[in-house]
Amino acid sequence: MARDQDVLGIGMVGYAFMGRAHSQAWRNVASFFELPRRPRMAAICGRDREAVAAAAARLGWPAWETDWKRLVQRDDVDLVDVCTPGSSHAEISIAALEAGRHVLCEKPLANTVEEARAMAAAAERVAAQGVRAMVGFNFRRAPAVALARELVAAGRLGAIRHVRAAYLGSHLLDPEFPLVWRLQAEQAGSGALGDLGAHAVDLAQYLAGDRIAGVSALTETFVRERPLPGGGAHGPVTVDDAAVFIARFGGGALGSFEATRFATGHTEGLRVELNGELGSVVWELGAFNELRLFDATEDPATQGFRRVQVTRSVHPYAAAWWPEGHAIGYEHTFTHEVRDLLEAIAGGRDPVPSFADGLQVQEVLDAVQRSAASGAGWTQVGK
């Protein structure tokens, strides 16, 4: 039977935190956006038979697999959504691309620069055949963030002088928190740096419209051993708990960055600020629908940061949702993400952020790790 060219079959690998978020996006995107191709949830994959079967029923997937290689080869799968730990991103994504499947891969793109380069090269090889690949930096799709990018691109801030970005969490304050995969370098690549810092790096570069050229960094692991899952023995933590670094952008702006899982009192404290010659913008995850804007060209007597409620139909993405002024939240960023990917696929263009963009973020993370490990200070990105 001929395939329906207006439908894109989705297969997803992974069903935990990101799997749930992505599932909601695939379920809901066609209900709110006019799409050039409709996604159809085909199958979900996980290694644990009982757990993946339960996830499929709960999340709305009509079929499930326990081997991602079978998922990639299914006739009803046109796009593979990779929501696994970083250690498997490269293998799954490259295999899917070579099988002619589009790929959405969660951030960070990989655990190492070498893996990320291989992924970017695979994406470049198949792009001529219309196969597309995107890395999932979902915070770009917050309406307030997208508006901030529009303002910077339009020159409202003038030349950018300073960029500040931080992702502060308190996830690991309890020393008895178990040694999960995120705390093991062989699975996660890095700790707070890759998990949280990758978002800060991507947002800073995206908003500034510029890339980090060099860094000087410090990292620390505060709790070096944790109980193994299930209790009993302890094992070593092999990733960072916190990373701080300064940076210089290619265009000359200075940057400061912080990523930690030990910021007491902070749950998900993502914040980015840009200061330009003509103004500044600030966005915080905790004030999701707000953008703080300072316009230095206004009358000095009434100057000051003002809060822009990014909930109107004129704002990015907002018209698809609720009447004017109604707020949306974190989960909508994933819906916006898959909508943008579907439009790129249908339009025959590379989605943004591409695997090449994901590679560049990976090169920044690698430079941070090298700088911190050597203690030598300034380290060039990509060198």
C-alpha cells in the first residue's frame, strides 16, 4: 500500500523525562499548529520490555520495541527521536540517518567532540537526499527567548558587550542521592556542564548571534562517592557537580557562565542576560512568559527595565495557543520544537539548531573541560 506523503511516522527511543516531554509534543502539535506534514506516533523503544510497554500505553504510542535497530528499520518510521543518555546518541542517530530517517536528538548532541563530529558529518552526507537532523535545545522555543532574538537581530541592543548565563540547580544536595547514569562519565559525558551548561551556552550564542571563541574554566565535584542504586555499596562520581567559566565571543563580547547542581535554594534557575550599547534583555525560566527589556535610547528620566509580557498574538508562537494574555509553559517549548522541525523537513531546508550547531556547542563544552583539567587558563574553542 502506498505511503501517505502528508504523514510522517515518528519512532522514539527512550521514555523517561525527555521521552514524556517529547511524547506530549508529538501528541499535541497538530491540534494547535497548521502543519505541512502530520506526525503519526508509530512506535517507542526501550530495553525493559515491561517498562516500555507501560510507557507506550501511558504516552500514546500504538507499538513498542526493545531494540532500537528494529525501530529504525520499521516501515512506518520516517523520523527517529533520540531521548536516550548521551552515550548512545551517536550510534542511534548515525544509523537512523544512514537508513534515510530524519533525526531529532536531545542535547547535548554527544558525549565527546569526536562523536559529535561524526554525527554532524553523517547529517551533512544525507542532507542532499532530503534527510534532516536537528538537536533539541528546546529553550530557544520559549516565546520570550524568540522575541529577544528578534530584538537583537533587529539591532535594538546595538553591539553586544556582555553576555551572562547561568543554570543553577540544587538537584544533588543530598549526599545520599544515588549514583544514577547522569553522574557517570561513560554515560553522561559530563555533569552539570553538559546537562545544564549546554543550555546556557546554546542560549547565549543564539541570542547574541555570535559564537564563543575561547574560555577559561573551573569545575568541581563536591560529593565524590554516592550510593549505588538499590543501596549498599558506594561508587565514584566521575562527572562535575559544578562548572564556572568566562568566555570571549568572536565579535568581542565578554561572557560569564555558571552551571551547578549545588545552588541551594534554586530548583531550575536558568537565566540569560545580554547587555548592548543601546539596551539590555533578561530572560529567566522562572518568569517564563516575561522578557525584561532596557532601552537606553529612551528619556533618561523614565528609563528602567520594563517587563514585557510575551503572551500576545504578535509574539513568536503565541498565536497558536490561547486568547491574548494567557500564559503557556515549559512543555510548550517541545511542541514548538517539533513544529519547527516538521516545517523544515517539508520545506526542504536544514532545521535549526542543526547537528553542526550541536557540534559547535560540544566544542565549547570540550574547551571548558580541557581548561579546567589543565589549570592552564585560556583555551580556544575547537582547537
